[in-house]
Amino acid sequence: MKAAPVIDALRRSQLSVELVHTGQHYDANMSDAFFRDLQMPAPDHFLGVGSGTHAQQTARVMEAFEPIVLDRKPRWVVVFGDVNSTMACALVTVKLKPTTGTRVAHVEAGLRSGDWRMPEEVNRVVTDRVSDLLLAPSVDALPNLEREGIPSDRVRMVGNVMIDTLLKWLPVARDRRAADACGMGGERFVLVTLHRPSNVDDKGALEIILRALDTLARDTRVLFPMHPRTRKQVTSFGLDHLLQRITVVEPVGYLEMLSLLDSASLALTDSGGVQEETAVLGVPCLTLREQTERPITLSAGTNRLAPWPLTVDGIVASAREALARPRVPVGSRSPEGWDGKASDRVAAALAERGLDDE
């Protein structure tokens, strides 16, 4: 969702682009579907990294990506977000810079949760430290970079490229009527996404969340497209009995998920992207995390954090309070730069810096 609009904008600017797919996200429903739905070109390079520990994934990406940089010697390597691939490709590029002259641009720079237990926080901070151009998605990212001593001439506030994708494809997503296909039949429903290790790898935490969903499902439909890893943990912890009132479906593609979010009365999530998407869609969102690296969705959007530490009663009460809040029109609560034009600003920033010697 982040790369697609940037690739389009760069090509409209007559810049040559090659797409590297690391294969870190290896489930077909959660990777191949995105390329198909967003009409993205086939990757020029596929690394096929697959699953593994954080160290294994990072090492495999670095080993596979290094020969590509040495061979192609690109002017820029553009990395997105905060996954292991982001940090791995940034590290390879900066270490090869004396040989290739290649620079790193980080799309979604400056987001911070302050929680170093999150692997994504480590990836974000390391990537920003070694990047030559830091492309911030929202104004609240700028003070974070300033506090960390990042020179201001390396930073650009471009906005949220993922919202470019959302606004472009929302009409198509609505035509999919995914809620009807999942059996919601026009009813109010809570849409759940859950995948973070802190929520799904700990039996106690996962049981609390599932018991809360079971309680909500007694009077409100609950739809749960379940991440493969989450499904595995539910079974291994013996918690399948808590799913009886919940409508559990297989993971869905991007357009189906966007359609579901647009139809939902509430999103209950631990995903950073869902926090952003619901802010623009005007859908109430309850985030099952202690803190968020996207605080602008709390101050300017429709997002709320569940009471911490998580309890069944706390989740249920917060969810019901959120369900009582009305939706707001699409775009009416969008933060600055979440206007569908962020990718054009990314392309402009790269073109501008591409003329510099350093």
C-alpha cells in the first residue's frame, strides 16, 4: 500500500524504478493479493526470504539484497515502514555507500512509540539514523527526529503515502461489498485485526482479548479475518472455544479489508495501518496496545487506546463507548498531508535531492 503510489509517482516523473520484493510477507493472501489488487508491476527482484526469527530474516535480506545494490548501483534505495526488511536494506545500502554512492530514503520516517520491546521500534530508529532522506508521514514525527539530532535538511514532511492508496481505491473497494460476502448482511459489526506478538504470543493476553470479543459478540456481530500466526496460537493455547460466537474468516486482500473497514461500526486492532485508515474513513477505532507510534490518530483522528493493562471489562467498556460514537465523513478528520498527494511530494523530494552531490 505504501510502495504502489510512490512507484507510480516516480515513473510519472520519468525516473527509472526497480522494485525489490524481499518476500518477508510470504502468505499468498497477504502478499500476492496486494500486487494483484493494486495493479502493481511484478517485482524486478524477488528475494524469497520467508519466515524466521528477527535475526534470520534480517540476515537473509541483507545477504540477498547486497548483490543487487552492487550490480545495479542505484542513485537511491527507498525503504518503507518499519519491518525487518526496512532496516536490513537500509543497513546494506549505507555500508555500500562508499563503493556505490547509493543513498537511503525512508518513507514513514520519524514515527516513535517509545516502546523498545517492539521490534518495529528498533527498526524505525536504526533506519532513520542511517538514512540520507527522511520522509515524514505526519507533523508529529518531526519533533522526534529533531530530538534525535537528525539535521533538518535531511527531513521532509510529505504526508502519508498509504492514504494515497486508500483514496484511489476506495470506490473499487466499496463495490466489492466484502461485508456481505462475509455474512454481515448489512448489520452493525466490529472488525478485528490482531497479529502483534505482545498480544498473540502470550496466552494470558490473547485469552483476555478473545474473552472480550466473545462478550461483545453476545450483542454485536464480530468479524475476525484471522492472521495465520494468530490462528496457530489460538489453537496451540487451547482457546478455540472462545471463537464460537465470532465470525472468523481467512485473511483477505487489501481491497476486501478496505471494504470491510469502510463498512464497520468499529475497528478493534493492534495494527498501525488500521489506525491510520480508520482516521481517514471516519470509523471509530480501538487500539489494543499500551502506546502507539501514530499519536496523531488519537489527537486528530478517530482512534482511542484501550485501557492498560488490558482487561476483559476494559476492552468491552471501551468498545461499547466507541460503538456509541457516530462515524464522521471520509476525510473530515484527516491529519495534515493525508490528502492523496503524498507520493507526489516523495517523488519531488527525491528528484530535488537527486541533483545534490551529497
